[in-house]
Amino acid sequence: MAARTRYAPDRGLTARMTATMFLLGLVFVAFIAAIVGIGAATHASDAVVVLFALVLGGGAAIGSLFYSDKIALRTAGAVEVSPQQAPQLHGVVDRVCALADMPKPRVAIANTPIPNAFATGRNADKAVLCVTTGLMNRLETDELEGVIAHELSHVAHKDVQVMTIASFLAIVAAVLIRISFYGELFGGGGRGRGGNNSSALPILAVLMLVSIIVYAISFLLIRLLSRYRELAADRSGALLTGQPSALKSALIKVSSGMNRIPTRDLRAAEPLNAFFFAPAMRLNNAGTSLSTIFSTHPSLERRLAELDKVQQQLSGAR
């Protein structure tokens, strides 16, 4: 997935990500089989509902893929900057791109105290890197380089495409849940093959239940995949720069810095958590909890532990 760049692949994480995508594929096949089974008990108008959900879900996925950069920049309130406007930031990006042997993305800055960064775009030629003023004010140059190497790893490994494909099933299931709910709400759920509302098979209720189950499973698998991809970006970014300690320091500063950000600002930034270098939320000192399962990112402790392994790997190679 990282062809034409010098980002190192991680076979272990790649195997786990592949297994997760395979499980998503199985869920998708089971979902389609369930829909076909439900369709056998309905007439044509109900099949149109499912087709509509597939088209709408596909359109939403394609739209998010092609316009992810514009949507993310607008949500962050970021503006693109030239090398003359931000020479230090552009200099760091130039160095990382030279190390990775990849095209330079557009560079943007978001004027916010939240210390963070993200990179998005459907491919390396359409990518954009955004860094907040809070991040630039808090990090040293080598730490900023580590964060940017992490973010550009997402671009090199085509993470936007992978996550868009992975999210398609969840989008379709969410659409069907909404359609089924309103169909039941307005009395359309008991229709059978002959249009008899007293049919024993409540079609829309069954469809809604199946869609809820599929959405829940796919949601958890997508979050698991997202956490794997963050670990892979940490690892490949640290190997590229050769300074895992700088990335560790950046992670600690960014995560601890979130505790000084007003709660309302963190909530406003939540829509970008899947893109961010670190989630816009306060550190949870309670250790592993149920919330970890629903998180887009691994815990800080897990990320630091994995970077320690990279440090040992680099030390052993010298």
C-alpha cells in the first residue's frame, strides 16, 4: 500500500488490518444474504428501499472520499499557507517528503489552541496536511517532524481510501435503520407479499433489527481498524525519521495539552477525531475501560509502548 515511498511496512499490523477487513467483508456478505432473505418475503417496493440505501450509502462514501480534504479543512477552520507565510512548517514538510520520497501535500494551518494535526485526501497528489497553531507553539522542531511523518504515513498508505471502503457497510446499515424506523413509525412495517398489513412478518422491523446488528458489528470493526492504522502510522513515521523518542515526546505533550483546553472547544473538534494525530479529549487516568473499544485511537500507553519497541529495533540495528 505504500508503493513509491520509503515508509516501512509493518507485516504484523498489516496482517491484523487485513483480517479486520476480511471480517468486514464477511459481515457484508451476511448482510446481503439477510436482505435477500427479507426481500423474498416482500414485494418490489421494499427492494427499492434497499436499493435506495445502497445508492445513497455509496454516494455518501464516494463524496466523502473525493471531498474529504475540503470537508476537513472547512470543519477545522483551516486555511492553506504558502512557504512564504509559514517557512518553518513548510521546511519540516519538505524534509519529511524528501525522506519518504513522496509528493508534497498542500499545507494548511488552523488557528486553534488545540494541539493537533491531520492529513487527508484521496491520494498523495490530492492530499492536504493541516497543523494547528497550538501544536506548532507547543512542539520542538524534531517533535513536529515526527507528527508530520506520522500524518503523511496515512497518505502514503492510502488510509482515507481504506477507511472509506470499510465505512461503506456502516453507512448503508445506518440509512436502512433510519428508513425502517420511520417506516415503522408511520405504519409501513407489517406489509407482506400481498400488501396485507396484518401479515405475520413485520418486514421493516426485521430489516431494522438486522441493520442495527450489522451497524454495531461494523462500527466496532472499523474502530479496531482505525486503531491499527494509527499504530502503523506511529511505527512507520518513527522509522522514517529515525527518532521514535521525538514522536513519543510529541504524543505526551499533545495528550497532556488536551487537559488545558476548554471542554466546549474539545467537543467542537470531535468531528475531526478520526483524522487527528491524537483525539481531542482529556486523558483518562482510569486505565483501560469500555471507552477504549469505541475509540478511533489506541491509548497513549499503548502507543508509547509500541514506540519503545521501535526504539529497541533501531538501537539493535546500529
